[in-house]
Amino acid sequence: MGVQPESGTLSRRTFTTGLAAVAAAGIIPRSTRGANDRIGIGIIGCGGRGRDHLHTLNQVKAAGEAVEVTAVCEVYRPRLQDAAGKTGAKTYMHYQELLQDPAVDAVLIATPDHWHGYQLIDACEAGKDVYCEKPLTHWRQVELTRRVVQAVNVSQRVVQTGTQTLSSSAWTQAARTIQEGAIGRPVHAQAGYFRNGDWGERMPIDDPNAKPGNDLLWDTFLGDAPKREFNVSRFFQWRMYWDYAGGPSTDLFPHTYAPLLRMLNISFPATVSASGGKFRYNGEREVPDTFNMLLDFPEGISVVLLCTLANDHPLPTVVRGEEGTLLFEGENIIVKPQPGVDRPLKVDPIHRPESMVEFWRNFLACCRTRETPWSPLDLAYQAQTALQMGVFALHEKKVVRFSREKEALLL
Ligand SMILES: NC(=O)c1ccc[n+]([C@@H]2O[C@H](COP(=O)([O-])OP(=O)(O)OC[C@H]3O[C@@H](n4cnc5c(N)ncnc54)[C@H](O)[C@@H]3O)[C@@H](O)[C@H]2O)c1
């Protein structure tokens, strides 16, 4: 398969992070909201994840937060009506119209990957704060990923990216422990994602006889993806196809890779290589069910990310340093010294476990205070860039390099 990024060639693509644009645009952030001002949420994409968020938002509201789902948007009318029935919210089939709704202060983006970047940019330009599901963009959208960073910087919107593992305090506690020298200089880290069975094949086909029309906007679903004949599997089970998804790299690794970046305080890798393929599933699936990445950082740190969807035996997250090893055991962070290092075993209880409710509350609090949320854009940008490199490395069977000087991927 000939794989190209969304436009032009990948080589020597220049990344600029929008700082000049911030100054030039002169956009003034909306005034800070008070603790009791209701925040109206518009949900874009009312499939599986959108429904999970609706459930969480009900819990958040029950916990006393002034928040209301005021609008919902979906390209498949039965799901739109279902979400409207659960919320009483206004309905839209085009997200651009939802963004014009003054009752929407912030949006949740829970559409397939290839829509995230465009909807995030448009939401910021419409003055909305954004909770955007991972991945930040589609694996092929290298240039769009950069444009997202620029647009958010210019708009000064609050953006929480959907890596809810970052709601746990474990990673900042571990980062502090490493910075204090508990394991010496970190040199090696591992993480993974292991599952028996993939969500792709199991995504429900609501109606096997569904057809494009007024109740199912196929062209809108496609967006910038290649124009193809409608097929219920592509529409309902889009995770299996390269046009809309990136397989384990961009679908699953954000959850375990972003915490590693936070702990190690590193940004872009120098090189990424990858292996994997369809070793369990046949049939319609295009994306791999087995995927591994090796990432080397200019700081002299090597990171290993492993995944198979054929076996759920986990690979624990571990950071190895020259003087000790940092591991997670139950509710604790443990530091074990290397032989010959005279330092006691260190056990640090994790103060705040992962929580979707707390993750939403953090986003809402930041909408009010304009502070940076727990899963900020810069981390998602760094993570997505490396994970995109991993998909290109697999496709091209090459080591993909990253030039920090140019902020560009080099194939
Ligand atoms: N953070 C997590 O743990 C987590 C878990 C699951 C899914 N996700 C992410 O959430 C996103 C959605 O995944 P899902 O499992 O809910 O998929 P899904 O197919 O169940 O839901 C996506 C919905 O978006 C709709 N849609 C497509 N294009 C649209 C558009 N332009 N405007 C409005 N609606 C549109 C689809 O019709 C569908 O109903 C994915 O990007 C996925 O990575 C994150």
C-alpha cells in the first residue's frame, strides 16, 4: 500500500508552534467564568464514547458541578435522537452549526480520529473550550497536527485531550521522584497495551441495512478521507480501516505513552522504528492487531511500547535508571535500587487514582480559571507526533527520524 501523509511529502516538513501567530491574531480570551456559572456542553459524536461521556457528565452534575449538555451533534440520526432523548439538548447534524450555538460554552469531540483536528480548530476559532478525545489527529494528518497547535495557541482556548490516564497523580509523583534522583539518570522505559480481542470488530453495527441519506450523512462522515462507496462496516466499525484509524499506535498507545513522556520529561524522539501486522484477525481489518515501537530520545533514553490484541497479559510500566528502577505496584510507586547502590527501597502511595469524573471536573475548573488542564495540548502533540512516526515506520519499513531543529519528521 502506498502511504502518504495528507498532503505533499513528509520529508523536511517544518513545524512551527504558532507563537508568532498568537501575537499576530490578538484574540482575547473569554472572561473567566465564576464557580457557579453553568457551563453548556456541546457533544460532537454520539457513538460509544460520546455516550460514555454523557454518563460521566451526569455523575459530574450529580456531584454538584454547574454543567449542562445543551447541544448534541451526530451524522447518524438514530444516535442523535437517542442522545437528545437522554439530555433534552438541541440537535445538529453539522458540527459547524452547533459551534454557532451561544448555549454551547465548551465542546466534547468524540468523532472518529480523522475529524478531531478539524473540529478542534473550528471549535477554538468559534471561541469554545474543548475536550477532545485521543488521538489528537488521524495518523496521516501530520500537517494538520501542527495546525491544531497553532490554532489553540492563537485562540487561547482551554483544551483537555482525552488521555484520562493523566487524571491519576501517579505520573507527576513519579516525575518528581525521578527528578529528585531516586533512580539516577533514566535510560530505559517500557509500557504497553494488551487486550484479548479488539474493539474494531466488536463495534456494533446498529442497522445492517443502513444507507446514506438524510438520516446518515456518509459524505460528512468521510470528511478528508478518500471518497469510497458506502459500506456499513466502514461506517460503524471505522477503527479497522487506515482511512479513519491508526490501529494500536494512535488508538491505544496514547494511554500509556503520554504518561511516560510526563514521567521522563522528554518530548520528541530522535528515531522511531516499528513492527507488527495482522497476526490474529483476518477479514475486513486493515490496521494491525499486533504493534510494537522502539523510540530513542536525544537525552539517551530508549522507550519500548508493545501491543497485541490476542492476549491480555499486561506489560507493567517500568522506568529503569542507572541507579534504580521505578515501578508501579497496586496503589504504590516503588523504587528499587540497583545492586551496589546504598539507598533504601522507596514506596510512595499514589495520592489520586485515575478517574473520569475528576478528569471532567478538572476540565470544567480550567474553563473557569483558564488554567492548563491535566492532559494538555503540548503533551498530546508530542505523543501524537511519535505515534504517527510509528505508523509511518511500519508502513515504510524504515526508521523514521525527527529533527528538533526543524520540528519535522524525516522519512
Ligand atoms: N479515551 C478513551 O478511553 C476512549 C475510549 C473510546 C473511544 N475514544 C475515542 O473516541 C472517538 C470515538 O470513538 P467511538 O468508539 O465512540 O466511535 P463511534 O463510532 O462509536 O462514535 C463516533 C460517532 O461519531 C459520529 N460521527 C462521525 N463523523 C461525524 C461528524 N463529522 N460529525 C458528527 N458526528 C460524526 C459517528 O456517526 C459515530 O456515531 C475515537 O477517536 C476514539 O479514539 C477514546
